[in-house]
Amino acid sequence: MRVGIIGFGGMGRVVCRVLLEQGHDANIEIAGVIVSAEDYKEAEKYNTMNIPLLDSFEDLMRQKPDVIAECAGHDAVRQYGHEVLSAGISLLVISIGALAEESLYEQLRETAKLNDASVYLPAGAVGGIDALTAARLAGLQKVTYRGRKPALAWRGTPAEETLDLTGLYKAECFYSGSARDAALAFPRNSNVAATVALAGLGFDETRVELLADPDISENMHELEVEAISGNFQVSLSGIPLDDSPKTSALAAYSVAKCLLDMNTAVII
Ligand SMILES: NC(=O)c1ccc[n+]([C@@H]2O[C@H](COP(=O)([O-])OP(=O)(O)OC[C@H]3O[C@@H](n4cnc5c(N)ncnc54)[C@H](O)[C@@H]3O)[C@@H](O)[C@H]2O)c1
């Protein structure tokens, strides 16, 4: 299976390394990675794996990938998603917050259906998505996602309008509302809330609480689910990638796992 990747930042590099080291059973080959012009020099420095670095989307399409994984950001989903799926190539999206934009979500869904392709949404930084999607089939009653980050990690977001982030002495909730409004107000922090929403009750019915916590050093993701099949809670603390401190390492590994699963005999 030939995999194309958009983005060679912290996440893209981990995905490439895992595919090269652990992708033999799944018969995975990296067709190429799109690197933006301004990142090219930096990317070459990191490319000890001799991965084909490409400077355009057209070049990647010429390599005839079977699937393309976005590891670049919300704009890349908007920029390339439709074209990838229109060519009948499946698309993995990890910047899932982009799909809070309903028109984009519907466009990608329709294009995938029309062209016999799929949109893959890995669990990313959060745990329990397998249980949530299974419980949805039985019937969900209430889904709450609580995102807790070190106080200063919320600098540069609207959290600063309600909290003095440098003077906190205990955890404070600065947002409580729907996943849709959370995604609009905090676009750079919306990936996990959007994943929970799409896996469960949707953007309008999924509750989101965002907290600034001066007592933690890692991002915490908490999921609380009430369902006909039983209730559950999942709590996860994410270690960031060394060279991309905003990204949980688990999110990168979940992209690699999703790609490996696409061509593996036994899938768990
Ligand atoms: N779903 C989740 O739980 C989750 C968790 C963490 C990160 N993410 C997403 O993963 C993305 C990648 O994370 P990262 O740590 O690698 O970020 P990063 O900033 O280290 O790397 C992103 C790279 O993509 C490149 N890029 C951006 N737009 C591009 C485009 N249009 N074409 C080609 N390259 C482009 C950038 O130049 C950069 O090199 C984040 O933007 C975020 O949206 C999702």
C-alpha cells in the first residue's frame, strides 16, 4: 500500500519513522511527503530516513498513492481534502477540528461516497473512541469531554479574557458549552473535542469543558460517557512530542496505527 503524507513536522516525522520501522507486515511504502517551500531546508536536515520529499501536491498525486494522510493542520484539510477524495484516493485526517465546519465535513463525506474512497479519522490524542463508537450503536445519553492543560498552555487563546493565567492557584474552568462553540472559539485546541463529537453525539449535543490547571505539566483528556450499554470514563495524560510540544505523541502514533490497520491481516 502506497502512503502519501502531507506535512513533515513533528507528527509527520514520527509517522514516517513508524511506517518504515514497523510497516513491513502491512506492506507499506511511503510514496512521498509534501513539504512546504519554507520548510524544505529544515525537512532535509531531519530526513535521515531518505523519504521522498516533494514540493507540490501535484507531484504527490503523480506518485499514485493509495491513501494520503494529512499531518499538517486545518488549512491543509480545506486545501487538499476534496481533491484527494475526488481522485478516488482515501484520506486520513488528523486535524479533525477542521471538520467542525459543517460544509467542509459534508463536502468530504459526499466526495468520498461518490468516488468509492473513505475518510479515516484516527482517535488522535484521546482514548476511548473505540468504546464510544461502539456504545453509540446501543444508544448514547450524555457525552462530556474535559480538556485540562497547564495554565500557561492556554496563552494566546480567549481563556486569557476570563482568567489571569499566570496567577492561578487552582484549576479553573473557563469554557463550558457545546463542542461546536468550543471548536469555533478555540480552533487551535479543537481536534480532540471534534473527534469526541464525531464519534459520539455530534457537535451540538457533546458537552465540552476546558480548564486551565496550574498543578499539571501535561495535557489531560477526560471522557465521560453515559450510554444504554453502560457508563464509562477515560482519563489520559499526553506526553508531547519532543520537537512539537503542542502535539501529544499518542496522536502521531494513532495516525501510524490507522495506516497500518488499513493493510493488516489481523486488526485490533
Ligand atoms: N487529532 C488530534 O488529537 C491531534 C493532536 C495533535 C495534533 N493534531 C494535528 O496535527 C497537525 C500536525 O501536528 P504537528 O505536531 O506535526 O505540527 P507541526 O507544526 O510540527 O507540523 C506541521 C507541518 O505541516 C506543514 N504544513 C502546513 N500546511 C501545509 C500544507 N498546506 N502543505 C504542506 N505542508 C504543510 C507545516 O509547514 C509543518 O511543517 C496539527 O496541526 C494538528 O491540527 C491533531
